[in-house]
Amino acid sequence: MRVISGSAKGRPLKAVPGQSTRPTSDKVKEALFSMIGPYFTGGIALDLFAGTGGLSIEALSRGVERAIMVDANPDSIRIIRHNLSITGFTEQTELYRNDAVRAVKALLKRGITVDIVFLDPPYKLHVYDSLIQLLDAGGALNDQAIIVCEHDAELQIALDIDDIQLIRHTVYGDTAITLFRKGGDS
């Protein structure tokens, strides 16, 4: 597992020991960033099930200005700190040990809005709809914000939120990526 492109290209990332996390493969990560835009000019990313921090670190390497990373697992927090240190992105991140719903509520209280949301929970958790609704209703999504959902290929995520539109769904073996955008495809 490594940073694929950008300022930290090629830096290896540590994985969380054991079976509690499932890091995004380099192949899926590369395809994902090809879909959402290979490089960014600023913006804030929110990673609610950060795991190793790989998705946020890739976004930072490609030009995202800041990342807010959340994970409930203390081992994940330790590994994320290590990965941020070796990639040089510690100063550009906020890292919290918390569950996703509580983290979103804290974000809403602070009035922070984000440009990219990464949702890659354990596959058995089907929390995509409720978290996206909470983010949208609370005003945490900037116009044209992209929401990246990584999930089991057998799961179909169908949102019923007027201003959040499906823009792409792609399957890679047993993993799927579903992309949504606030405001549709414009």
C-alpha cells in the first residue's frame, strides 16, 4: 500500500494489523482518483472511517488543502498518525478517535463545510444513507461536494435526497465505488 500520485508519490503506508480494517487497494484507489479528478486545487476532505488514512493522504498528496479524519479504532488512529508523519501531512489534518455520527455532529457544531467525503465503513455497516442525510441536512456539504462510498459490490446505495445525485457506480471485484455529488453533474 502506497501513495500513488502527487507530492507524496511512492511513499509506503502502513496497514492496521489484524482483520479489523480493509485498506483500499492501490488499484481501486487509482481508479477512484481518476474518477473524481486526478488533482485538486484546495478544498477540505472528510474521511469518516479513515482506517489507515490512505484515501485522505492520497487526496492531500494530490492537492486537497486539509483533511479531517475520523476512526473509532485506537489501532487505526495510531497507524494514521504514523502514515501522516511519513508523508508529511500531519499539519494539514485533524484526526479524531470517534464514531462517525458523533464526529459529524461535532463538525456541524463547528460550522465546517467540506468538498469531498470518503465513506468506507466496514462492509457490514450500512450507514451511507443516514450519514449523507445528516451531512446534507446540517449544511456540511459545499456546493458540488463529492461523496465517495466504497462498499461491498452486492450493495446498492440509493439515496432519496433531492440535491444529492448519483454520478457514477463502478465495481472492482468484490468492491464497488459509488459517487454522489451535491447539486448533480454540473
